[in-house]
Amino acid sequence: MMSPCTAALLLFTFAFLTESSSAHDVRDTPPGAYQSAQCQQATQCPLFDDVYAHTPAFRHALSLNLRHGGEVVPEWVKDKLPSRRREANASPPGPASTAPTMLPLRIDDRPYILGQMSDPQAQRHRLVALYDTERGFATIYYTNEGGKASLLGDTTEILRTVMNDYLNADSAFARSLASPDVVLPIPVVSQ
């Protein structure tokens, strides 16, 4: 005969295993870095805003890299946090975000997401992020309000190349990202 504690433990274990073995739908997760790394259609990938709002490790990597470059996270980026959105709802709406989706890449078989966001008031003031979802490291291309551009964070050769190709609208890489039928995640291999 089983004790009540043993029976309760078995029921808990069964319920846990049943729940964790059920099919996990990516749409059930918050629109953060994990969902972006898993998306298979560009139109279903989370926006930069959402990844920033729902992924603390991503926010930390951006903040750390900007701080090391002598910059701070701009207010128009911080405004995407849920707490700031609630405050903003109490005031008149400002300009809409200009954040495209964060697309998944596999760079040398490691998962990354790539995307950018611009200041709604000044489009040249922008933040571009290439984020390693396993290690929590980021490569940031930041253009501040004064127009000064900086490449910050993990700047190994392959990551610099990916960032440069992404920023160059005429590159084959940038054109392929803009294609509506691009196959995700996009594979990138260093030479």
C-alpha cells in the first residue's frame, strides 16, 4: 500500500510529464528571443520591440555593450518595456515604432537573431543588434543622435561581416533577408 505522500508525488510527476511532453507551440511563448530564434516565417517573427521587452538577457547585452561604448540605451528603446508602455497609455500617443522583425540566423551552427530599430523622431538614430541566443552576447551597430556610428560588443570577423552585409542594402545578404519567401533560419558559414 502506498502512503498518501507517495501517491501525491506520483500524481504530480505524472501531471508534470504529461504537460511537458505535450506539443509546445511557439505562439504560446512571449514574443522574445526564443520565439524569434524558432520562427520559420519572417512575417511571424517578433518585432525588435517585443524581443527587447520580453528578453532580459537581450536587454542586458544591449545595455552592457552600449555602456562599454560610452553610450546609454536610448529612451525610445526603453519605452518598449511593458512598465513604460503602461505609463505611455496614460499620455497622448507618440510616433509609432519603426522596428522590423528579428530574424533567426545560424552562424557557424550557432543560433542568432538579427534586427534593428530606429528612433521614430529621427530615422538615422538607430540600433542594430545581432544577438547570440545561446551565449547571451551581442554585436551592436549604434548610430547616436549626433550621427556617430559605433560597432560594439562581440566583433569577431564573421559577425562584423554579417553586420556589414546587413547594413549594406545592396548586398546579396540584405536582399535575401528582404525576400518574403526567405528560408529561416538563414545559414551563414565563415570561410
